[in-house]
Amino acid sequence: MATVELRFSALPEHVRTARLVAAAVARRAGVDEAVLDEVRLAVGEACSRAVGLHQSSGISAPVRVMLIEEEKQFSIEVGDEAPRALPGGATSGAAPGDVDAEAEEDEMGLAVISGLVDDLEVSAGENGGLIRMSWPTTPPATLAS
């Protein structure tokens, strides 16, 4: 199992680099060529979402991207450190109108990602969130003896 870890400052201009790295590693891992555009788009959306959450929460920590090659699947995890709503309705300190707009934008981003990825897991809490996306891989062609 090979893993590539990428961390970048929460700036929109770094999202493109994350997309390119993810597509290159996915190709090398054996993700079907026809799916690579979906990988690029999903990673771009997840990273843009994380950048936006960091910026709106004033978090200077980097966005984390893990590219994980397993035996029959390729997974990408995009993590952020932006706190989400806590049990009991407490929020991360944003004004109520801001919370509604951020929640709507967050839902839209997740809807786009879920349309691109069949295997998607989203988790979030007071310490941040994680989006895990997976795609099947095909084993490399073996040479006939």
C-alpha cells in the first residue's frame, strides 16, 4: 500500500496543484483513464471546500490531502481543521446569517462531489472534517510468458 501526503496553505491557487497531483497518482495507481476527469473534479471541489472553510474560520493550518493506493482501490482523503456545529446547536462562532450561507455552500459542494464519486464518506466535528473518496483500480497488465 503506497501513500502520498500533500499539505498546502489554504489558498485557492494551490487547489490546481492538488488536482494535478491527485490525477497523476490516480493514473499510476491504475484508476481507469475514463474516470480521471471525475477524480480531478472531485479533488478540486473537496480542496476548494476545505480552503473556503479554513479561510472563513481564520485557520492558518494547511489543508491535508492523502492519496492512498490499495490493492483494488485508490482513495483520496481531504482533511480540514475547520470546526463544525457542535451538539446542542452551538456553532463555531460565526454570525447566524453567515452560518446559513456557509451551510448552503457546503451542501452544494458535497452534492457536486457525491455526483462524481460512488464511494464517498464525509465526517465532521468540532476538530474539523474529512472527505474520503474511493475509486476501483485495475491491476497492471502482466506480460505473457
